[in-house]
Amino acid sequence: MVKRSVPLLLLLLTSCGHPDGVMTPVPLSASAPPTSQVAMLVATTREPSGDPATLFNGERASKPHLTQITVSIPPKREPGTVQWPKRLPPNPATDFAVTNVRQIDTIAEGRKWFGQHVVGGHALVFIHGFNNTYEDSVFRLAQIVHDSKMQATPVLFTWPSRAAITAYQYDKESTNYSRTGLEQALRTLAADPDVKDITILAHSMGTWLAMESLRQMGIRDGHVNAKIHNVILASPDIDIQVFAKQFVEMGVPHPKFTIFVSQDDKALAISSFITGRVSRLGAINPAEEPYRSKLEKAGITAIDLTKVKSGDGLNHGKFAESPEIVQLIGQRLMTGQTLTDSNVTLGQGITAVVGGTVTNIGTVAATAVAVPATIIEQPLTQRRKQQQASDTLGGDLKPQPLTQ
């Protein structure tokens, strides 16, 4: 079944498009209706394009680059959507439009920008997925920040993607190429005295990059930087057993982990087919064993979006395109709040596995409390801690083959 459906899924992946070259700033007219402005800091391992309309391409740069970008969002729009212009230049009254771009050459300049845009000391680092251009990732983060109403300073880390369905392997290798760049960006951000805490939000193949960078940081230091409080993995395109090893090898204590999964994710079905029919983390049913017990012991919260409907034909971007889910990220997950109290009101049959308890979000009082992120609290050596954590999370958490 999966093999026969792959051509159709590939067609879906390549069927959506929009005008290229939207990064040239456009002026805001005084007579135009008021728009919302999202200012972000963009770090990238992409190569500069030499064209102000695109800024960076999909090739790999020899060193990271930093840019300040402001995106204008039109007043009338459906939450969860990005209003790409039908023609250039964009019209800020109806389209997402870049209104300011400035290259940043030094860490001091970057810290100055952050100090001017700091929101409570909270930073959100967004890492996009497979098949994304530079402008795709900029506009997606702007949409997430605006629709979630989050109180945080947005930072985008965009890695070299050729934005082509045939470049899956190139993109995957580009995440490996970029893991030290992301680690350095996280360290620089954590060293800023204006930053109190960091939330990482990674999507699809970007979750691999996030996990590899955190694992690398953990191997160097014995644990992840204490300012990294939350890690949110949306539709993680990661082999389940590999994720277990990455989680263990980043050391303890861990940040608080939340994963968004969906069993009808067609993009992950393609990924599974490409990678030898090995199930991806983002496609599991977290309420079933062995996943439920393993997630509980690891202190990982899983949110199942299988029943959530969105405009995404691949069911791969529900975390950003569902207004309720994106607000859940901005208003609760980033602040470390529990998902099982009566103040959360979500429909569409959304379930969560929190502390081993399966519940419908918003319909149950706070009876299930998430397991602390620190898996082991016994006075063991670091090596024994990691080994026990490995046994806890890894164990029989084996990938299941796709149904033929």
C-alpha cells in the first residue's frame, strides 16, 4: 500500500508553490491598514545568494551568518496560514511582507538586538524541516509567533536545504553539517545575560538537527545547558531507536520534552519508505505499548494530533496550521504548564500522554502530572545514570515495520 501511494505523495509535496524572491524589504504606507510586525534574529549555515531578494540559497556556507529581519503580517487572514504574495512586490495590506533586513556581523551586535527586543527573557529557537527555502522558514516562524501570541523573542536557525523533493539525502546531510553551528548558536544565546530561558521548537527533519546538537552539547559538558528549559519536537523525522540513543547521550538532567505525533502524517510515511520502512518517531501511537511506558519513564509528554484536521494535505504541519495547537505551544508549553487542567479547552479529539496517563486535553482536571525531566535521581555516577536511562528509554522501544 505504501509503495503504491509514494508517487501520489511525492506529487503532493511538489504541487504547492509561491513566488520566489520576497526578502527585499517593502515600505509600509501611512495610509495602509495597520499590520502586525514580527522581528526576529536569523542564524544560518546557508551560503549567501548575493541577491537581496533571496539573501541565502540552499548551499552550505563555510561560516554561520546572522541577520535581523522584520516581517509584516496583514490584518485579515485565517490563523495558521501564511499569505504568500501572488505577485511581487508583496502588498503588506494583504500579504506577508519583509519590511526590514540588516546583516549582523558580530556577537555584540546580536546581543544588542536581543536586548532591544527581549520579552521577559524568554527566547524561542525555531528549526525548520525538509524542503524549505530561507524565505519559507522566515515566514513560517513569523506566522507561528503571531498566531501563538507567545511572549518570547524569536530566533530562527535555518540550515542548507535545497528545497527540492529529490534532495532528501542532501538535506539530511546538511543537518549533520549544521549541528555544530546550532550548538554554538544555543551556547551564545544561553551566555547572553538578557536570556533567562530557551525553548527549542523543531519540525520534521529539523528535529534530527536539534537532537544531534543537544546530544553534542551533552557529550561535551555532561548535560544540556541549564537555560534550555523546553524542547518541542513537531512531527519528528527520526528513527525511534536513534532518538532513544540521542536522548540518553545528551546527559542528565534533560530539558522538558514534548513531541507532537500523528499517525496520518504522509510525509513521514514517505520518509519511512525512503529509509528502509523504519517507523519515524512522529508517527507512533503514544498511547500504545511499548511507547506509553517508555515515554512515561523518560518524562516525555506526547500529544497525538491524528484527529486534528488542517489545510495541509500531507498532515505534516498540524502543529503550526491548527490555531489551537500553535496557541498551546505559545501559551502553555513554553511556560512549562501542565496540559491536563481545566483551563485548556481544545476540541478535535486531541489526546496527550502525560506521566503515563492518556487523557483528552481540556476535559480532565489536573490529576496527571508529568514525570520530571530528570530520569534518575539516585546518587550514581554519570555513566551509571546514562546507562540506566538508556535501559529506561531504549529497551524494547523498537521501530515497527509499516503495514503492507
